[in-house]
Amino acid sequence: MAENANDPRTRQSGLDTPLSARRRRLPRLSPNPDAFGEATEGFARFMGTPQFLLWMTLFCALWLGWNTWGPESLRFDDAAIGFTALTLMLSLQASYAAPLLLLAQNRQDDRDKVALREDRDRAERNLADTEYLTREIAGLRLALQDVSTRDFVRSEMRSLSDDIVEQLRESLREEIRNEIRNDLLEARSADRDRKTTKKGSAKKTGKKKRGTRPADAEDTSTTTLALLAAEEAAEAAAERPQEGPQA
């Protein structure tokens, strides 16, 4: 038993021992898949054309005609045995045509799968681009809602122009009033100086005119008239810049 266990032939016959690679008696054929596939596709395409049917019909007609009406010494497929050679040839052609057609169909299926995958990827990219454009358009619509319209800008400019005109009017009134007030104060001071000089000279001479108004009453009336004139001048000057923007 021990000798049988150590025998290499016995060890190789066990199920738990892998077999060694066998030597091939015939060389392994490995044609180029692309070249062979292109050849089979070309043959399959030619078999599906009207030219193949016409040539096949012409070949069979010549075969049958020669072996039927040709010289007996030159006939190679006798009609008495039912054209056995032609039958075998057509069977051989059919037996090879079916695998060639299947091979061409498999290659076409592979190309269809690749084309389908590319179409799916292209459709996904188009969908992503469409979604991106949709989001961008939605963002633009939201942004356009905050944009000022022409009527709104016009109304705002009109209100601003009215405010500016009112401010200019007030500033012009104040400037005119200040100028008139300064002029009146200067005139009053000049009148007082002149009257003071006259009073001093009248006291020296001892003469006094009758029927004249007192100095304070005269100054009060003059100041009142000047203020009224200043108000009218300020109103007229304030109306001028208002007419300019409206025009």
C-alpha cells in the first residue's frame, strides 16, 4: 500500500491532484479575429444581396444543363443518381453559411452595444447640459425681477429732482434774506451815523425842525418796507429755478 501511495502514476490518478497539461498533437489555429470577422461579414453581406442569388441561380443552371445535355464523357454529376455532387456542394455551402452569418451577427451585436453605450453617454451629457441651462435661465429670471424698470427710474428721478429744486429754493431764499438783512443793517447803521452827526450839529446850533418824524419811527417803517420787499424778491427768485427743470 505504501508503494502504491508513493507511485507517481497513482498520485496523478487522484481527484485532488490536478492533471498536467497535455501536449497537442495538432497545431492550434489562432487566426486574426478582426481579419476573419471582416471576411465573414463581407461574405454574409454578399449572401444577402440580389447578386449572390443571381450568380447562385446561374451556377446551378449551368451545372444542371451541362450534366443533363452535355457530352456523356464530360459529365461529372450524372442525373441518374440525382445530381449528388451538386446536392453535397449546396449542403456544404449551407452548413458554412449558417456559422458565418451567426459570427457576423455577433459582431454586429457588439457594435450595436458600443453604439448604444455611446448614445447613452451622449444622452446623459445632453441631459446634464439641459439641466444646467435650465438652472441658469431660472437664475436669470430671478435676477431680472430685481432690476429696476424704466417707469420706476423715471419716478425716482422725478422725486429727486423735486427734492433738489425745493432745497435750491430754500437755499436761495435764505441767501437773499441774509443779503437783504445785511444791506438793511448796513443802511441803518449808515443812517444812524448820519442822524447822529445831524443831531450833534443841531444841538450846537440850537435849531430843531418841526413836523418831522422821530428817528425810531422812520427806522421802523423803513425796516418793515425792506423786509416786505425782501420777501417778495425771495419768492420771485425761488420760482425761477422751479420753472427751469419743469421746462
